[in-house]
Amino acid sequence: MNLNKRQEYLDLGNALPNQYYHLKFDNHCYWRIALDNTLFAKWSDVIPAPAYRNISEDQLDYAIHLLKSYQKDEQLLIEHNRISLIYRGKK
């Protein structure tokens, strides 16, 4: 797996809390949202942790795409969080 992609995935998740401080999400929340919406399920029901080491290259690419999309589109982030919580039985 491409180490640069792994680092990009980690960097994006670490940057988003600073952008959306008002949402009070920690970095792992953004990773959860992107992963759940990449795998169409609670990610930990599909792959073992740590996710970024155990997802396929295509799945990592899509998770990075989603994290980048969240930087530009807060409404998409909110909608994907809602979907993630449904996958987790929390809504």
C-alpha cells in the first residue's frame, strides 16, 4: 500500500477538526464517517483495525476522496455523519 496515501489519509483526518471546530468532532470521527461511507457499513464490521492498513487501495482512494470532499462541503459531511450513525444503530 502506498505510504504517501496513508499519510494523506491521516493528515486529512487530523486537519478537519481545525476546519470544523464548531462540530466538536475529533479526528477519528472524520475517519469513521469516511470509512463507513466507503464500506457502506460500520467499518469495523467489515475490516479489522487499523482501517487504513486493512482497506484495499481502491477503498483508501475513495476514503481520501471523501475526506477531501468534506473540506469543501460541510453539508456532505453532515449527511455522511447521519448515514454513519444509522449504520451504527445510533439514529
